[in-house]
Amino acid sequence: MKNIYLCICLLFFITSCKQNTSKKKNTIGKSETTEISFYTKDSLKIYGDLFEISKTAPTILLFHQGGANSRGEYQNIIPILKEEGFNVLTIDQRRGGQRFGSYNRTVAEIPKNTYDYCDAYLDLEAALEFVKTSHFTGKKIVWGSSYSATLCIKLASKNTDAIDGVLAFSPASGEPMEGCRPEEILKTLKTPLLLLRPSIEAEIESVKTQLALAKEYNHETYVTKNGVHGSSMLVEDRVGSSIDENWEVVKTFLNKYKQ
């Protein structure tokens, strides 16, 4: 009888431990997100995640770099933005993949992907429309990484009434961006812009030209001492050294949009 009682107690203890373990969740796991989807003007289904604080809070629209996906690239960044008081919308664009882990849900459903980087502009446009029709009334900031940073600059230039700020991390301007390069847009963009580059990229002639042009037209620029390409300059494991100063610059820019 005593042995049976001990076995029951042990079973209860093991079951309790399993239940507690199952309650542990990933920083941006499904229990904290709403998976969303919508269609672009050319009828492509786009998948994403919405992290909502309130309809009146400021909203950041996050877009990933080439070969990547939103969950992989931004898993370490989203929690910080939420703590700062921002709604966050992320999407998987039609140009992406498995870089940084996870997978691109949108790309996974495209049988034959012949889209180029500029084609993904329609994905950003649809994301902005989703936020507007979902009745988010706070300030709206678009945030892009590499090719999507370039597309964010274009999006802001065409939606000055809807977008209040732009963060562009390593905006691409090479041959693959032919047809949507950012340089000409920088000359006419009225929306506040923070353009960021790691120091290793700032030595490239085309990047020097881009930074000089941004400064000439009164846009904010920042060259990181410690940094890598795109939004990854805000992830310590990817940079390999302190990213505190990088975050300080980003948060200072974002503070103007807090209510």
C-alpha cells in the first residue's frame, strides 16, 4: 500500500513538471501572435504576424531582407519593439527564404517564383493597406532591411499621408534593384528617414554616394562602429559585439512617434 502511494505521488510530480514545461513559450511564439494573411493587387497571398498592443498605439511595419523571412530575421528584435510600446506587423515577402531560421510562408506557396526584388513592392503596399483598414490610428513607421529598405523608401514617398517615419537598414541599390533604386527618391522624400549602414559597407563607393545624398537632402544617417548588413546590426549574436549604441540611435528616432 505504501509503495502504491509513493508511485501515485511520483506520477503526480512528473505530470506537474510536464505541464509546467508545456507552458513555456518562445519569445514570439504563436501564443503571443496573431497570424494574418491578405492579398496583394496582383492576387498573391501574403502571410504575416501581428503583435497588437492597442489600435491607438504607434505601429511598426517590419520587412525582411533577401533570402529571409520575418520570424527568422526579427525574432530578437520584435520583443524590444513591443516593450517600447509599438504594435508590430511583420510579413513574409514574395522574395525570401530560410535565412536566420524558420521559413518563408509566402514563398512556400509560390509554385514557380520568378519575381524580382522590385516586384515585392506590392507586398509592402498591401501590408500598409492592411494596417489602415484594420483601423490602427496611431503613427505608422515602415522598417526595411536590405532590398526591403529600398522598397520602404519608395512606399513612404508614395504614401506621405499614411507613413510617418522610415528606418532603412542597408538599403540595396545594386543591379538587382534596377527599376526601384532609392537614390532619386531620396531627393524628394519628405517623410522623416533614418538610413543606417555598418562601417564595413560605408567604405563602398556606391554606399558613400548614397550616404552623401541622404545627408544632402537632410535625412538622418548613421554608420555603426559594430554592425553587419541590414537589421541584423541590432542582433548581438550576428554582430559578435555590443549593439547598444545601434539600439540607442534607433530608439531615439522611434521616440518621436510615441504617444
